[in-house]
Amino acid sequence: MLKSLSPQHQATNGASRSIRTHALNLLSEVVASHDVRLDLKEVGTVVGLNEGVATVAGLPHVRLGELLEFGHGCHGLALDLASQSVGVVLLDESGSLAAGSRVRRTRRVFEVPVGEELLSRVVDPLGRPLDNRGPVRTRQYRPADGEAPPVMDRAPVTVPLQTGLKVVDALVPVGRGQRELILGDRQTGKTSLAIDTILNQRDQDVICIYCAIAQRTTSVARVVDTLRQHAALDYSVVVAAEPDSPAGAQYIAPYAATAMAEWFMHHGRDVLIVYDDLTAHARAYRELSLLMRRPPAREAYPGDIFYLHSRLLERATHLREELSGGSITALPIAETEAQNLSAYIPTNLISITDGQIYLSPELFRKGQLPAVDVTRSVSRVGGKTQLPAYRRVASHLRLAYAQFEELEKFARFSSQLEPETLARITHGRRVREILKQGLHDVLTVPDQISDLLAVTSGSLDDVPLSDVWPVASRVRSIAADRRPDLMNALATGKRLSDEELDELRSTITSAAALAGKANDADS
């Protein structure tokens, strides 16, 4: 006969059943709350590796421009789709990769971090910090290779972007939303001109992005130090692809920098972006294309080299007001060899951009800094972006200066000149002298207008050439003390009436006479 359970054992069995029931209910709730699906991953294999380019097999559904992830934390970009393999451009160092390494699809395009957190930072093309200040703490990302805004989303370029350089603001004006090419031989001051433009954006509510492509580390460090010394790093971002970085990182660098600029533009901000330089960018792309066995064309560049830069520079524009009204002003830099403007890459960039600023090595050797060759420089936007004061003062200065240079060349072959010809040469030399500016010596609009009025009115023609700059400096201070109202009007971009302009010209003429006498007394 079975023995009955004691009350203690009955209580224990009841508690166990209750615990099992509760556990089963919790497990049922967890299973019901989760959508369990099979996660499929496409994994390929590296079958070839060569100087920053990998050949991958086993990814039949990969898309062009898709980001791929290797097993060692390295990333790559699918740029060449063949029937049996994929050509992948590596974005990181490939020292740990070898044939047989696994490659996984990410099913997304290459994106870079964007946002206010990037200001005052130095990052690489992948958004990783290079300034030893910790990670960039942002959760916002944009595709690096985005689409350019449609034509109907663009607004005319009418607002000037002041560079602080008289020869540019007066003769080759740049507007917000314009693409102005800077080109010239090595060591002619191309980067210095772009950096001066960045320095002049202080208190102008313009975000600046400097993209260094295969530039020496010391050069990038010098740029960063200059920006920091002039308090310009606070509104700037530096994107640097170093010379020893993979060619893929150099290739993607300007696109990553443009994506960062687009975030600010779509939030209603004005952005200035400098590409230093696109000649090195084209060389990096040529290297990648040859390694992927693409057929070469002129100068061994691939056939799509024009499309490479056009799709980049077309993203610089001025948006309509209902679409935020922001803008991106692009200053791409290109390097020429032996002053050959008809080379392949410079010709392509000249045809894409809205004008060019050409820096002459001959002017550089003569000490004419910035060495802007006015006759070869042009802005296709022109006076539409200039402040009214420049159009009133310097409208005929470009033509007169070009005629003076031609006249000066012919005057070398004559031992005796007519008084009128001698006067024109004397005046032209004062114009050339007043257009000089020192490194990082940017000037405000009132100071520039004061100098231009002084030289165009002939007030400096009797001043010795070596004293033009000291006299012009004194003229600025005298004019600011006598007519602060007109100087403030110039600073705000107000259009001066004929009477106000005559008053300002008379003030500067008398100030030039006083400054000349004071300079003679000092000497």
C-alpha cells in the first residue's frame, strides 16, 4: 500500500510546479516579443592583393560603391564589378590582409560622420581623429559620394565671399556658391591664398573645410598651426589624407569633406571648402585604375577622369531659400608644370569651374605677392557678386592694369618716352605696388576701398614707389578717423551715392597729401 505524502512534501511540489509555470510563461513572452529571423551574410574571399587594391571572389550581388568589411577590421570600397570577381579599393592599411581573407558585405554605401562636433577637429577621410583629442562624438552620418543638387534647387550666386586680398576681391571676385579654381606651378602660393581666404572668414558666419590630399604631414601641421594662431580653427574642419595613406583614402578624401560641408549647407550655413589639391587626387585615382586593369587614356588616366571631378565640384552650389538657402563655395587647387595651362587635368578643371585664379612663377620670383596673373585669371560670375563699392571704384582697373603691363614691356625697348606714356607707367607701377599683400595680411572692405580709391585717383603717383605702402596705411587711418560713417557703410556693403563717393574720394586725396608729408618728415 502507497504511503501518502507529508504536508511538507506536498508544499514543496506545489512551489516547484509554480516556479516551472512562471518560467514557462516568461519564456513564452520573450519568444513572442522577438521576431526571430535568419540573418543571411554574403561572405567572399580575397583572391588577390596589390598595393591598396584587393580582388575578391564570391560576392555576386555586391553593388558599385558599396562598403565592404574585411576580417581584420579593414574597410574597402567596391569600384570594379566583373563577372567573376570584384575590384575593391582599400581604405585602411592592408598589412594584415592576405589571400584567403574573408570579406563581408555591409549592404550600405560609405558614410562619414557630420555635424557641429567636427568643428576645430583634424580627421582622416573616414572621420577618425588625427589631433589626439579623442573620438568625434556624433551620431549623424552622410554618404560620402552624394548626388549634386538638381538645377531647379539652385539659386543665383549674388553674395560675395571676401578673400581679404585686394587683387582677388577687386579684379577676380568670388561669390558664395561659386567654384573658383586656383592653379599654378609648385611653390607659387596657391595654398597660402586659400588659407588667407579661410582666415578672412572670421566673424563672417562661414564654415571652412580644408581638405589635404597627399600633402606632406609637415605642411598640414603648418596649416593647422596657422589656423589655430589666428583663431580660425574654431570655425574650420581639416580633413587630411597623408601621403603614406592608401590610395583609396586619398581618392575618397574630397568626397568625404564635401559630405561634411553638405550637412552645414542643408542646415542653412555658408561653407567654404578648399581641395588641396585635385592634381594629387587625379594621380591617386589613376594609380587605382591601373591596378584594377582599367584601360588607360590620355596621360594614362582612365576615361572617366572628367566625371571624377565634375561630380565632385557640381555639389558646390547656392541653394534656394526654401531649401535652407545655404551654400558651398569650392576653391579647388591644381598644380601645373612649366606654366602649362593646357595640360590634361588643369584643362578639365578649368572647363568645370566658374573661373580660375592663376599664380605666375615669374611674378612670384619678382616679389609680386600674391602672384596673381590678372590677364590669365577670370571669374565667370564676375561683378554680380561684388559689393557696389568695388564696382564703382575698380570697374576699369582690370583693363587699365592689363594695358599697363603691355605698355611696360614695350617701354623697355625705348630710351625716351613721351610724358603721357611715362605718366601711365608711373601710375601703373603704383597700382601694382598697392595690390601687393603680405602673407596672412588680410584687409577689411573699407581698408581695401581706401587703398583702391587712393591709387585710382592718382593721389599716390607722386609718392616714391618704396613709400606707397606706408602712405597707404596712414591714409586708411586718417580716412577712418575723418569719415567713420562712410567707412562703416562700406563695411556693411551699402551702395554709396555719387555725392558720398565724391566726399570719400576727396577725403582720401587730402589724407594722401597729409600722409605723404608725414612720411617725408619721418624719413
